[in-house]
Amino acid sequence: MPSVGKPVLLKGTKMQDHTDHHHQHQHGQHAHEHADQGEAHHSNHGGHADHSGHEDIFRQRFWISLLLSLPVLIYSPMLQEWLGFTAPGFTGSQWVGTLFAVIVFVYGGWPFLDMARPEIRRRQPGMMTLISLAILVSFVYSLAAVVLNLGDGFFWELVTLIDIMLLGHWIEMRSVRQASGALNELAKLMPDEAELLDANGATRSVPVSELRNGDRVLVRPGGSVPADGEVVEGASDVNEAMITGESKPVRKSQGDQVIGGSINGEGSLRVRVTATGDETALAGIMRLVEQAQQSKSNTQILADRAAGWLFYIALASALVTALAWTIADGFNLFALQRVVTVLVIACPHALGLAVPLVVAITTSSAARNGLLIRDRLALEEAREINMVVFDKTGTLTRGELGVVAIATIEGWQEDQALALAAAIEADSEHSLARGIRQAAAEKELQLPPVQDFEAIKGHGVQANSEGRSVVLGGPRMLEKLGLQPGEQLAAFSQSHGAQGQTVVYLVVDEMIVAALALADVIRPESAAVVRHLHELGIQVAMLTGDSQDVARAVADDLEIDQYFAQVLPDQKDGKIVELQQQGLKVAMVGDGINDAPALARADVGIAIGSGTDVAVESAGIILVNSDPRDVLKIFTLSRASYAKMIQNLVWATGYNVIAIPLAAGLLAAWGILLSPALGALLMSVSTVVVAINAQLLRNLNLETVT
């Protein structure tokens, strides 16, 4: 189960901040409403302004501009000639197209001009500069053509260009909003009110924001847990799927931890609050999801550079187009139309959307599958990993002693011996005792009654059970009693002792009847993850501070390629360096404070979610479920995510490689030309294709990986 109430997941974050700002995309705020703020945020991703919070504004501007564009189209002489109709004439009707085109330019086109100002002030021209230049040149020329009688302008191309640009922005914002909806969905999990219990057990409804650590709350059947806490009374199955990715409800009873936002089952729980507000695991998850969506990867940096290159390519292409057509036919409306079309086609709208959409979908998909991505670069580099190093204790193993084998003399059954051992250890808090009791509990054994329990310091325990004297202890206890194990039990002890396991003996009426081997229990899922990593062509290593015997036994059991035993905490990162010097790309999986340097040193650091704060902070990826099999999901998601990014970048740039020469009129001699309006349409189609391709990533089923 993931750790709850860990401050590592929540520092500097307020739940309300996430609720209010989850729609804001990572590029920055819209300059036409917050020009000064827009300039500060605008540089985050190659000058591509954020507009995910303004979907309604652009939708409204699109529909109104489209409506205002109809008179421009109807009274366009060129369209009337093409379509064979005549618009109704009246006094001043020749100005209808011009008047409505001016309105569309001011209402629909001005936001683009406003968003270009921060780019120009920073001397970092980008997409907004290209759009603004295209519509400004179109507008100025067309207006001059009408006022100065220079010939036909192309107002109808101008208004359709603006309409299509508005439509493209609306579609982009809608896609980004849908892709980034993970934060909003997480925010909805936390209830608004809680039922606070007073000293007398009475309840009263209070806002969740008023809860404090130590408060006791009642969680009714079917209700949401209002804060992280510990169950003090009651038992129920709790659904934590939206937070941990665990599909099955988890049984909770007294002493168990519950996570704020999880859904209670049919039982009633009384919970003592241990973390509230921005200290809850849910708030931490939201922070990490948002942090991942805002972090840059190498692919995003490449997209930013490509957008900058494309701007200069567009300007150079426009200049060459203007010179070529001027030399060939003089600088006229046709030449200007070619220049404008080149500028429209070169707009890197799809390029700006290519990576951010994949990032948003990937991080939200990861969160749904129990992976928290703190660093986008870590997920991207995971596809190149060819060596995974696991910490042993708490990662490949449970980090607690458990019974791994039992041997008995003739006439005794293993379960009979285990039940008796668990019964006399009932009152002991020793780690060996807890392991024995846990083993009996897992088998649901009926424990015999015991009396006169006594702990013998340094040796073991003794008690009476059903008239028999029972002793449980190690070799020193046998020495004290003057007993020697039989041949079968002695061989058992020697075999398991050689593996670094602890062996204790059950003595009944001064006869050794059973031997129990205890060790740090290997997680049942560890073998599967090692096997699947090998199938992916990835080597597996293990780091541990335990002895050579213990390390060898675990490595042999799991078929691990190599292991490093008796490694001191300050030596773990050195082992990572050794592997990296061999040319390996290394991922480190760990959970302890002594793993933190190694997690930071590795190419990809992966922290077990139930681990320490330091370990989690040192890692780029966190496994919420503390299930090592989730490592496999990382590699699958990394490869799929990177493939989508590359596909989008290839489409966005490859489209321009083909479209710019056509826009310049390279094939004009064969009658193949692109008008500004058609150029804008193709640009928007490119944006839609990129958005749809990114959305296909949602179909990736990571559950089948494990």
C-alpha cells in the first residue's frame, strides 16, 4: 500500500490551487488577456502561448467570426464569378465585404496579433508572429487595394484564414483540456465535507478544510475518505483504484492506513486523521502529475528548436518567393498571395501541439496505472535502459521476516507445528514472532490455547499448551536445554543457515519436533518482473547490504544476472557508476534512505511508493503500489510515448517540407497552387491529425503488461 501523509508528495502545493489551475497548460497564459503575465510564461515552450484555459473564448470567437464572414464571402466578386451568382445590390453594397472583413480582422484576428507582441519584444519570433504576419499583410494589402483602387484584394481569403486559425486553436485547447483532465478528476475525489466525531461519539458535518491531525471522522458505507488517516475502529473494503491503480478493493481494519479520496465499501470506519489538505497523498499525486506535465523532455526541446528553425525557414522561403515572382512577373497581388500562403503554411501550430499533448496523455495514463512521473526526462530515457538494479530489502523482498520453510519429525504436521509456534509467540513483539504469527494467519490456522508465557532473554520463549511444556528458540536455546536436533532437522538447519536464513526450533516436552526457517520473504511478484525484464532484453542486478549467502540465495531464486552483497549505504551509488562505466544505461529501483544517492545517480531513478521521503524525492518515477511489476509498465509506456512524439514531429515538420514549396508556387506552371485559405485549412488539418494521433495513446493497455 502506498505511503500516506508523506510530506514529500505535497510540499509547496495547495489543493485549491490544483482545483483552480488544473486547466492551465504548460505554455503560459494568453497574452491578449494577461499580456504582462503572458510574456513571462510564454517562453516555456518555444513561444507557443497557452490557451487551454480559454476554450470557451476561442469557440465563441470562431462562431461569431464565421457568421460575420458570410457577407464577405457572398459579396466577393471572385466567388460570385466562380459560383455563378450575383449578390443583391444596394447603395454602398460594394463596401459590405470590406466592412465585415475589418470587423472579422479586429474581433477574430486581433488576439493573434496581441499574442505575437511578447515574442517580438523578446526577439524570439514563433508561431504567433507567423500567424500575425500572414493576416496583417493580407489585411493591409486588401484594404489598400480597395481604398487606393489597386485592383482586387482578397478579403475572403483573409476572413477564412482567421476562421480556420480560430477553429484550430479551439480544437487544440479542447484536446489539451481533455488530455490534462487527470488533475480535475483527482480533485473531484476529495469530498467537500466530513463527519467529525466528538468525545462522546456524536457526529457533525464540517468542511474538510477544517480537519486537523488527530481529529476522528466517521466514514459511512459508500462515502469518500476525507483525509489520510488510520483506522481506529471498524472494518471495510476500500476502493483505492483512482489513487493507487489497484483494481481490487483493499481490506482495511484497525491500525491500517487509508488514503483521502478513496471510496469506502460496505463497512463503517472511524478514522483518526494523520494528514490534511496539501499534506495528503492525493494532493501529492496531483502535484506530481502537474509537475510532470510541465517538465520538458529532450523531445520537447527538439520541438522548440524545430519551431524556431521553421520561423527562419518560413521567412527565407517567403523572401525567395517574393523575389522569384517579382523577377518573373513583377510584384503584384499574385506574388503577395504566394508570400502570404507560404507564411500561413509554415505556421508551426501542429509542431507546438505535437509533444505537449503526448506529455499530458502519458502522465495522466501513468497516474491511472499507479505510476507517478516526477520528471518527464526520466520516462523518456526509460526506453533506452538495458540494466535494472533492484535494492533487495523492501523492493524484491517484503522487508520483514517470514517463514520460508518448515521441517518436522515423524508424527507432526507442518501446520500443526506452525500453529503451536504462533500460539506461544502471541504475546511477543520480536520480529521473528511477527513473522511466525503472520505465516499462521495467512494459512488461517486455528491456534491452540497457551498459558504461562515467558520470554527468555537472548534465547527464546516458553509456555504451556494443553498440559505440555513448549519452548521456541534458536541454537542457544537448545544448548541451554542440552538438546541436539535429529539428522533430518540438522540437515534442514544447515541447508537454510547456509543461505543466511534464521532457524528456530520447536521443543515440546523436551523433544525437538520441528524447525522453522525465517528470512526476508521474497515478494511473489518479483520472479515475474525479472522474467519479463529478461524477455525485454534488459539485464537485472541486485544491491544489498546483506551477506553473500543471503544475496546469493535471493539472486539464484529469482535468476538475477548479477548481485552486489555487503554494500554499505555510501557505496551504492558507486556500484551504479561501475555499471554505467561498462556502457550500460541503468535504472535503479529502491525504497530506503540509503538508496537515495543511487536513485539520483542512475539514468532513471524509480522509487517504491511506500519508501522513505528522501528516496521518493531522489527518483524521477514513483511506483505508487510498491509493486515491482509496475517497472514493466514504465518501459512499455516510455516506448509508446516516445514513438507518438516522433510520429507527431515527423508529421508536423514533414507536412511543411511538402506544403511550403507548393505554397510558393513551385508547381504553378502545372496549375498547382495553394491559396491562403487552403493553406490555413491544411495547416489546421495537420493540427487535428497530430491531436488524434496523440489521443490514440489512450488505447495503450498497461494492465496486460504485468
